Amino acid sequence: MTNDGYEQLSAVAGLTREQEGISLTHAAIRSLRALSPGVNVAILEVHGHRRTGLKGVDLAAGDISVRRFDETGQRVAKREQVADLLDVIQRLQPTAVDSETHGTGRLIIPLAADVGPMRMVVLDDIPIDPWLRAKVMQVVEIYGNLIRLMDSRERDALTGLLNRQTFATLFELAVQRAMEAGYLTLAVAILDIDRFKRVNDTFGHLYGDEVLIHFARLMERSFRYTDDLFRFGGEEFVVLLSTPEAAQTGGVLERFRQRVEAYEFPGVGRVTVSIGFVTSQTGILPTTLIDCADRALYVAKESGRNRVVNYADISVQAAAENGVVDLF
């Protein structure tokens, strides 16, 4: 086996040792850079409409959000950077833009996904060398297979939303994303479908699952693509969202509550949702924020359901009676 073959085998072995999606992505970047020193490697996560990648559908830069991973870390890609990639996203075909004068070029390899975000591997200043590019394509294919497996582990099997186990990791990224976007607040909201047990008891669990699926689709259509959506279990969902001002968060959640209330769930009819949320401008632990949002949800349920409650609006007296420390 040639040295090139050993390098490729080493790159693949490095990928198979990773057990978590973000770590795998960074390992893929290191492995691809090792195959050809001097090549700039980035992996982009494309978050957007479910129609992303469908032929015949026109997309604009505002339709999607892209998180960029490279050797410096991760960040949200700028709007103009996203615009340059729209054609590749829609065609879902590897694209090379080469300069014969310099003997190098840009290679973009899209990776479609049934669950989780679409990804694109972008290599700049890669030599026009068919053998090297063939090796790169093989490593990218291995990375694509592994990341799809990890996506399936990090997603709820029924709804396709993120699962509870991914919350802590994505919370840190959400904090970073909010800061880079200039947003002042990060909110954690817990959404709980009202009287869901009655739905299961009356119509059966198959109809209950249908309600959960439709509820998840409503979430995806109602919140921005930079917001992280989770199913924590049963009828309980969580949203991580950022806004320029804390007062706007309640309005976003109230509009979603109204949308659920007006929606006709197939075979079931109308259901409602109770929402408790908390906003933070400081480095509060995510577990603490979840606890505060859960307390606000409890108040929403106890005060009649089908409403949105901000933890900050819970009276000092009520908070004291429940043993809650007023953090904000």
C-alpha cells in the first residue's frame, strides 16, 4: 500500500472513532486537510425549508441558515456566502471551479440527508489532481455515511426533531450564534400539548402519534431556521430561540400558540398548547433555564391551559412560595 493509501486509511479510521456529530465534523476537516496540506476545508450545515434540494424550486438566501465549521471553530455563515451556494444546494451535485493558471480550484460536495441538516463539504485551493480528488471524495462519502448515522441518533424517530440528549451541546452553540447575530437574549421555551392523554384514550395512539407529527411540522413552519427545535418526550417539546429584545420572545410564542389553536389536526380536530418560557442575558446553566421554563409551564397549566407564561412575570410571592430563586 502506498503512503497515500495509508494516509487515506488513517483519515477514515480517525472518523470512525468519533461518537458525536460535531466532533465528527471537526475530525473530517482535519482528515481532509491532512490529505493535502494547504487546502482550506469547511463543512457547512444547511438549515432551511424541507423543500431545500428539491428540483424546480427556487430558493433565496433568506430561505436558509448555514452554520459553517472550519479549522477555527463554527459560526453562522454570512448572507452573501450563502447566496453563492444556492445553485449547488438545489442541484445536489459535486461542483468544481478550477483555475488552470494556478493549478488549483474549489470543490463543493453536497451531502443530502433524510434526517437532520443537509451538509456541504467545501475545499478551496485544492490541486487539480484527479487522484487526490478521488481520495477526497471517498473520505467525504465515509463522513456522509457516519454523520447520517449520528443524525439519526440525535433526532427523535417519530417527529425528526432534535432529541433531549442533544440539548446541552446545542445550547452552547445557540449562545454563540445569538452573540454573533447581535441578539441580546436567548430564550428556552417548553411547549406541552394540552390534555394529550385524552387524545390517546379517545382516538388511539396512532392518532396521537399523528398529532405529534403535525405539531412538529407546525413548529418547523412557525419558528426560524436558526432556532433549535426538540422533542423532549411524550407531548413535551422545547425551543431554543433568540430575539433582539426579550419582549419579542413572548410575541413569537403567542403567535405559535394561536396557530396551534386554529389548526385542524386530521381525525382529531382542535388541540391547544401551553407554553412556559424564560429568557437569559447571562451565563445561566441550561438545566437551570429548563427548570425555570418548566415552572412557567406549570403556571400556564394551572391557570387554565392554552396560554403563554413568561417566567419573569411570575410574581415574587408565587416564586417564593414555590421555592424559586428570582434569577432575572
